[in-house]
Amino acid sequence: QTSSWSSDSLLNNYVAVGGKEYQTYQDRGRTIYIYDGSSATWVNGGIWYQIEGKSDLSSDQRVRIAASL
């Protein structure tokens, strides 16, 4: 979805809200947050992306998906 958030505002307004545990990854100029063990979110070019739900994707696979978009 479209968004005016930066990576920092995404962290402060969504990822860190409610005490979610998260990890931060950097790839190809993107900051990707992986949280709840299987979800990922990032912003790029005014678009907010999310990968949600339970899956067998590794963190590395989630980061590679984020970097490819």
C-alpha cells in the first residue's frame, strides 16, 4: 500500500508497537524488519510492503524477496 513512512517511522509506528520482537536487516538500500517469527515489512519508494502468515521461509528468503521488489 502507498505510504509516506520512512524505515524509521515504520519501526516506530508499526513494528515496535505492542512490544513485538523483531530483527532488522539491510539489503540493497532497504531496511527490512522481520517480526513475529515469520512476518516481514519494509518501505520502498513510497510503498509499504508486508509478508505475513506462517510459512517455512527463512529470514534470508524473506530478505531476498524484499530486496527483489
